[in-house]
Amino acid sequence: MSMRKWLFATIVICVWISGCAKEREVKQQSLQGSGFMKTNTNGDMQPDHINQQTAEQAAARIKAREDIKDAVAVNTSKKLLVAYQIKHMHRFYRKQIEKEIDRQLMHLFPNYQIVSSSDLKIFWKTKELRGKIGNKDWNEKKTDQQIEKIRQLSEERT
Amino acid sequence: MANEKRKRLTSTQQEYHLFEKERETKRPVAKNCVRAFLVGGLICAVGQAISYFYMYFFDFTEQTVGNPTVATMVFLSMIFTGLGVYDRIAQFAGAGSAVPVTGFGNAVISAAIEHRTEGFVLGVGANMFKLAGSVILFGTFAAFVVALVKTVATKWGGL
Amino acid sequence: MLKGHRTWVFENKPAILSTATVGGPFEANGRIADDFDLLHEDLWLGEQSYEKAHKVLLEEAMFKAMEKAGIAKEKVQLIIAGDLINQMTPTNFAARTIGAPYLGVFGACSTSMEGLALSAFIVNHGGADYILTGAASHNAAVEKQFRYPTEYGGQKPPTAQWTVTGAGVALISTYGDGPRVTSATIGRVVDMGLSDPFNMGGAMAPAAVDTIEAHLRDMQIDASYYDLIVTGDLGKIGREISLDLLRQHGMNIEEERYQDCGLIIYREGQPVLSGASGAGCSAVVAYGHLLNRMKRGELKRILVVATGALLSPLSFQQNETIPCIAHAVAIEHGGDGP
């Protein structure tokens, strides 16, 4: 009788968890990029009406660091949003790395308002935003708004 | 005082203690450690999976995903405790299931279930924190002490 | 009559007219399930709380015992029984249902034999004609009171024991046939300074040894006089320790003739760690399985030594050690009877 309860509970949990595997359909809800979970990006989205050169530069500089796994960035004429993933073992020094990168970015791009984050969600969102920039009907104002939203999200504490 | 009394056992009693120690089944400490490690790790892996779930499908960042994750883990612990399965996992895993937040949930929930028969106010309400009360009290107190130490250290030590 | 230091010999040989045993789901899956009169599927017994279910266990056993002997409850002159719950409320309420004069006794897990010894003495000396005696325990109710909530995930060490959900009751009388109670030795409190409530067997073994030795010495007999000496709930560890202690004290006891109720009642596969315990343990095994064996002629003389640990959850928290006690009662069959 107790074995059955145990078995039942295990089956319920397995079924429940497998429900999360339906990535295709459920993805609608928030994040739409393709090749999204892969951490290697080769920047094949070429936005044509907003110059992303600054962003490319920033991302390349950050990615070049030894302790960074991956980085992605988006910019408008005034704002620069940089998101990166710290290598696992270096996460111990997260605070220190964040400070360094912030300083580095402010030094490199003094004319931009910098938003930088090592958070995984912010990374995903930045990637998504980058994808959107290539679309029609997308302009700088929308990018600006999105960056603002992402900045607010990155500052949430609880 | 009673502790001193225990040390002043008569020689017959001390002899018996040794006699008894030789014959009692010892806890299999090594085996228990391995089991605790595996089950504790598994529970944490489940927690991580739940975190990713919330980050992927909802607007939670790494900073904020802790709340719904813990809530979900405690909810799961409630299901398992209610189904009568958690104590079996615990007999196998020991600390592996008692240390994560699911163990805390189990302590509160099992006490609540048990005292349902005495009514909600005097039974459930009064007895729910029978086991977890110490955790809450000393956890809060320890946090206070540590925060105090940190404040003093930063103000004066420049750390 | 008092023989030796603390043994009563019953010249009138009170008879155990009938017995009844009731068990729960674990016991139904156990080794001696066939010796139970009534078995239940779950721990609630259709009641609102575990303590109420505990009362029902004892009530059912008492009614069954009276039914088997054909005695109406008005004829019962005394009830001597007890259990482990605070203030013995389940037994109190069961006695309320029966309505007979009532003496509640507390001997922790040795209650069954404490009750039997007193009943035999009173019947022997004409204090009553019919006495109902017994003991009961309920796993969930006892765990709730002594240890942790039943669903709590605390890991029990291999020395821990499983409380029996069951009640065993016997009807003792001056008249009639049946196995006879011939003598009883009252135990004294023995405390060897052990304090682990998860290792009762180790704490109770010295008390059992003390009582067995006193009995054999007072009666001036050898252990071989009995076909079986059975302890109440020493469990695997307590039994081993007590055997070694007895041998150390020069008592020659064969292993097959020395058993433990806590090891008889459950099968190998059941998760009971080192054995069964509880006031109901010695009661259901003695009044069910062992007396059935006696009635079948397999055993002629047995000595039942019920052991009890006289601690409370509070005493443990206050750093007290565990005082233990054991009461022994000798039952014989095949002397005058069939």
C-alpha cells in the first residue's frame, strides 16, 4: 500500500515535469528567439536601421574577458544595454566582476547611458530584443522603451 | 545538574554502558552520508529546474526567482507529506530531506496535520510550529547577530 | 502467598477463561495475523482521532473476551488495565463503556503483565470472581505523544522500535477452565543510566534480567522449568543484551526457549527497525499467539516478562535517564486442564 503511494507520487511528478518539455508551444508566452538556449551566438541578425556597432563592440570586449562565458548587447543612440553570463566557477566573484565591467563600459562608452547585468533572464531578454531590432516597424523609440523595461527588471530586488 | 549526575554513574552502570555499546546496532554513518548527499542533491536539482521554469516562462530574474521557487518546493513538500510519502523518503535520506526547505515545510505541515483533531485554534494553530519554532527563532536571532557583526566590522574594520 | 523476596504464588490457580486480541493494519500483515480476533484496515477505526480509535481497540477486545467466555458485562467485577497515553484516557473511556469497577494501572509497556499479576492475586484471594485485564497501544497516538508527528521526516536509527497498534485482554476467574496463572514476580525499577529514547531495548534489558533472576531464585527453579520465557518488547538489541547478561550471571538459557514478543509479531520485511514495542505488544502476543499455542498443547509452561520504560518526553528533555521495569507472570496449561 505504501509502495503504491510512493509509485503514484513519483509518476505524478514525472508527468508534471515532462509537461515542461513542450518548449515549442509554450514558448509563445514570453521568449521567442530561435537557437535561444544555446549560448553560442554568432550575431547573424543584422539590424539595418539602427546601427548596432557600439553594441557589437561592447559585446565583443566583454566576451573577450576570461571569466565571461557569453555576452550580448543592444544600443540606441543614447542607451547601451549589455548582458553577459559569468563562467560558473567565477560566479564567486560576481559582485567584483560586475563592478569592473560597469567601470570598463563607462570608460569605453562615455556618451551612453549604460545598463549592464549578469542576470540570466536579462541575458535572454536582451537577446530577444536584438532579434526584434531586425524587424520592420521597429524603431529606436521602441528599443528605448524595451531597454527601459529591461533596466527596471534588472533592478528588482524581491 | 542532571548532566553531572550522568557523569557520576556508578561503576556497574558504566560497565553496562560499555556492554550495551558493544551490542547495539550502530547507525550506518557512511551509508547515511551518501544517501543524504544524493537525495539532498536531487531535491536541489528539482529546485533549480523549477527556478529555470519560472525564469523561462515568467518575468522573474535570477534575483527574484527565489520566492516562487521556494513556494513551489514547500507546496511539493506539502503534497508529499500529505500523501504519507515524505517520511519514507526521510527514513532513507536523513539530513538530505531534512535540511532543504522541503524539510522545514514537512515539519510544519506534519504538525499541522497531526493536530487537526484538536481543532484549528488550539490544535493546529498552537502546535503547528512545534518542530519548526526553534528553526524560526534561532534563524532570526542568528541573522540578527551576523548582521550586527557585519555592521560593526564594516563601520570600524573598513571591510 | 509471598514466596521469596517478591514473588506471589497463586494456590487457587486462577484461570484465564478467555482472551481477545485486536490489531491494526501492520499487525494484519505480520507473522501472527491468524491469532488475532479482529483486525483493522487503517488506524482511524472510523473515529475522529487516533486517541478515540485507541479507545475503540480496547473496547472491542474487552467485549470480544466477554463474548468468548459467555459472560455478560454486568458480571465483570473489576477491570485492571492501562495504556501509554497521558492520563490513560483511552482505557478510562473504555472502562466507562463497560461500566465495571475500574483500577487503572500504568507500567508503560509492562502494563499487561502488571495487570495480569494483580488480577490473579485478587482473584486468588477471593477479591473478585471475574476480572478483565489487558493493555493496548496505538502507533499514531503514541508517536504523537512521545516522539514526533506521524508524517514528520525524522530518520529513526536502527535501534528504534515500532509501536504496536493493538489491544490484548484476558478474563480471569476463579471458576472455569483454561490456562492457569500460577505465579507472578513484581519488578522493581532498574535504571542503568541510558538516556536514548530511540534505544529502549538497551535500557530495558537489565530490568528484564533482574526480574527473571528474582523469579527463578524465589521459586527455586531453573530456567528449563519453562518451555518458553518470553520478554515483552526488548527487540533485537535488547534480547541479545539480556541473553548475554543472563549467561554472564550464570543462568543457562537456550536461545530457542527465550523469545521476545516484539520479534514474534512482525515479519522480516516490515520496516520495524529493531522490533515491536508498546503496551499492546506483550498483550496481543501473550493473549493471542502464545495462549493459542498453549491450548494446542505446544507449550505447557511459559513465563511472560513484560518490560516497560518509565520515561516521558519531558523527562528526556530535562536530561533524565530512562528507568525501566519488568513484571513476570507464569502461565501453565495441561496440569489440571485439558
